[in-house]
Amino acid sequence: MRRSEKTWMDFDELTKPFLAPDSDESVTSVAVELRDRMVKVEQQVLAQYTATAAYATLGQQGVDQARAESRADLDRSQSTIIGLLDRLRAEINNRLDGLGAHPRMGEGVPGDVAARLTAMEERMNGVLHALEASVHENMELRQQIDELVQRQMQTDGWLVSNGGPSELSLR
């Protein structure tokens, strides 16, 4: 609150006595002056209280808004990661179900060892390809999650300095 000439009295005015030793002023006039000064002080205190309460309210609103935005960002990140994991799980299950559709060992002529061996080799090749695809997709997913985490840390104000997430520091 700014001090203006209207609302603040000079220091000299505050220190001089109410009644001069040779004054003819009455106690009533002194009481009225004292009452006026108290009203001014009360108005100043109330104005300061109102200003402080307004700043506190604005600060609380800012904190609440930041908290809500942070929660929304967290929910979006969790949703993205869960969606990626569900998609990966579904693709792996589809590939494994496709492997199950291949002919099983033991089907066909019981004495035909060459056919059984060929069927087993085909099945092993299918499992190998599915495993390689799964590893490749896992690496891509890991890279995407690392990028999301890094982007989230940058927007939240966290940095990684020549190391892993265990060496985080706040800006």
C-alpha cells in the first residue's frame, strides 16, 4: 500500500503531545482527535488485510490451477503408456495365436519322420520370427516411452545430466 499525503501523518505530528502544557483545549477535543486517528489506523489495517487476503486468494487459485494441469498431464501420460502396452500385448497375442494355427506335430502319417521334422522346423521358424518381431517392437516401445519420459521431464523442469534418471536435478 502506498503512503499518500492524505492517509499518513508526519512522524513529528505523531510524536507531539495532544495537549500542550499551556493549551486551553479540552479533553473532549483531544478524545475526538484521538478517535479520528484510531479510525484512520483502523482503515489502514483493514485495507492492508484486504490486500493480503486478495493476494492469498490469487496465490491459492494459481496453486489449484497448476495442480489440476499437472494431474491432467499425468493422466494423459499414463493413458498413452497403457494404450501402447495394450496394443503391444494384443499384437503379440495375435502373432502367438497365428502360430497356434500352424499344423501340429504328429499330424499326418505316423511313420513319416521327414514330414514331422519339416513341420517342426517351420514351427520353430515361425516362433523365431515372432520372437524377433516382438523384440523389435519392444525396443521401439522402449524408445517411445523414453522419449515420452524425457519430454515430460523437460516440461516439468527436470534435467538429466550425463546419466540416467537416477541422477535427476531440479532446475
